[in-house]
Amino acid sequence: MSQNFLKGFEIDRAKLEEKFGYYPTIEDPQNMRYDKRIIGLLPRTSYKYIGAGLEEDDDVCLVVVMADGRDKEELEKMDMPFCEKMLAQAAKSVLTPGVWPSWD
């Protein structure tokens, strides 16, 4: 079975920590509360779904998926759509565009 790939925007942990700081709590030791807030701010019509991608070091990342498929090269050639102003703003400050192998 061939690998599925996700094209979209990673919720970038490094950018979030740089912008907002790293404040783990007992309830949130991985500091994931910002991920939920970012996703909540994005209009649901501006992306296909939220997926789990794999980083090069095999860490799992959350991806705001714009397109998916089995052909990585074709996905990389596609323009990155900005359907909503909020998504474009978030992409500049806390998201990173790219293509990732799907975690599932």
C-alpha cells in the first residue's frame, strides 16, 4: 500500500513557543492548548481537515490539510491556497507550509 501525503500548514511548535512562550502545566504537559486555540480561530471552510503528519525525525505534527494524495511531487507543485484571511494571517505567524507523510 502506498503512502498518503498531506499538503497544508503545520502548527509550528517552535513558532508558537517563540511567540507565546512555553508554559507546560500538569493538565497540559506538552503545551498543546495553543494548538486548540489556533484551530478554533480558523474558519472551518478554509481547510479540508486537521491531520497528523510525520516530521523528518518521525515526530508527529498537526497539519491544517489543504490537499492530500499519494503523489508527493504533485502535491509539492500545487499552489498553496489561502481561502480565508484568517488562515493567511496564521500562516505568517504560527504555521509552516509544506507536505508531510500522513501519520495514519
